[in-house]
Amino acid sequence: MPQPTGRLVRKDDGVYVVLDRIFKAPIDDVWSYFTRSPRLAQWIGEYTGLPSTGAVRFRMNAEENAEWGNVSILECAAPHRFAADVGPAGDSWRVYWHLTEASGHTTLTFARRLRSLTEEADVGVSWDYYLDRLIAARSGKAMPEWNDYYPAMIEHYQSLCRELNHDLRIEQAALHAVELRRTGTLG
């Protein structure tokens, strides 16, 4: 059974679920599985349009009845960094991936920003599944089964979200107390 690999990372623009994978492959090969539509289609979906324009349309093929959605490319520094907003404005989700190569191996760090710690714990499960599909596509192995990931992994991600949500509430309360002291409205 696969094991959950994600962690939560706080950044200036929010909280991201972050996952890493290591490939025994050159960086350009791994990059192509994210940027060339035929290779992308082997594990997650396809896109149409010209990425050089800063926008494409994307549809996941690992989900039934997935619809085409807009992708706004925020950064593309081949073959090392990519960031985009996926979906309609106001309801999009931010993703990024970074690739580094050393000693014949390429390390992928993939992240998706969470909109809610209380409602999006399943995002980590989904990306463990999709990144394992990438590994299967690259190696020519059978695709993993969703049922091996969900619900088995959900508790890991729910726990991470609960813990971070708790920590954020404590930080917020401490900042509020400091502000009250500063303004003289507290004791």
C-alpha cells in the first residue's frame, strides 16, 4: 500500500501541501512529463494552446467527466520552475513545481496551495495519487488504484491540517493580545 508523503508548508501567500519525488532521470526528461501534452496525458491530463502566451486550457484525464479549465501561467523557467493558477478567476488553485538535478537524479518538489485547512485535506491524497501515476507513466508500470489512496491516506492529511490550524489560531490569539497591549485596551 502506498504511504502519504505530503507535508504542509506556510508561504507568504498561503499554506501549501508539498510533495517530493526523486527520479533516476535527467531533468529535461522529467520536465517533459509536465510540459509536453502527450507525456502529460500519460499520467494526469492534457492541454491545448500555446504556453508561450501565458495561458492554456487543461483537462484532467484521470477523473471521469473532467471539464476543460483555464490555466494562467505565472512562471515558467524551464526546466527548473513552474507556477500557475488553474481554474476560473476567483476559484482557481495555485500549483508550482521545482526540479533540481544532481548525480543522475532529478528531484521534483510539487505544491498546491490550500484554500481551507478545514475543507481541503483530501488535496494531499489526490497529489500523492497523481504523482505516483507520474512515476508509473515514466516507468511503464500499471497505474495505481485510487482506492489504495483514499480513504487510507486521508487521516494523515486531516491531522496535518488540524495541527496547523491549531497553531495558526494560537499565533493569531497571541498577535491579538500584543495588539491589545500596544493600544492600551488590555490591562
